[in-house]
Amino acid sequence: MTLPSLIFGALTATLLGALFHLWKDGGPAKLLLYQILAWVGFFGGHIAAIHWHWAWGKIGPLAVGPGILGALILLAIGHYLSLTPN
């Protein structure tokens, strides 16, 4: 993976985490949680796509489609697990 694709992937994952935080509304701790989950999910999806030779949604060497899907899945799971009963 090249440095520009790594930066583009990090920016995409950061944007996904920030938009999810804006949509679900939370404090600074939730923002940090969502950012970490988005980064792990995005690059986990990218690695899975490379491993299983998925070719959809690629921009250069970066598998953006599976990365976005992985980030959204991990964000949804993390949000569900972070809910506390009132």
C-alpha cells in the first residue's frame, strides 16, 4: 500500500467515524470510540478484500468498497455494544 492510499484510507475512515458520531450524537468518549472503530473496520475490510481477491470498489491499491462496508459494520456493532440502559 502506498503512502497516498494510506492517507486517503485514514481520511475516509475518519470521515465515516465523524459522520456516524454526528448522526448518533455522543460525547468526546464516543467520538474517540467511533474513530477507532472506523479505522479498524476500514482497514480490516481492506485487508479482507485483498485476502479474498475482491475487486469491487477499488481506488488504486485501496479497496474502498469493502473498507467502507467493514467500517459501517464495526461502527454499528460498537454503537450497539456501547449502549447503556437508563
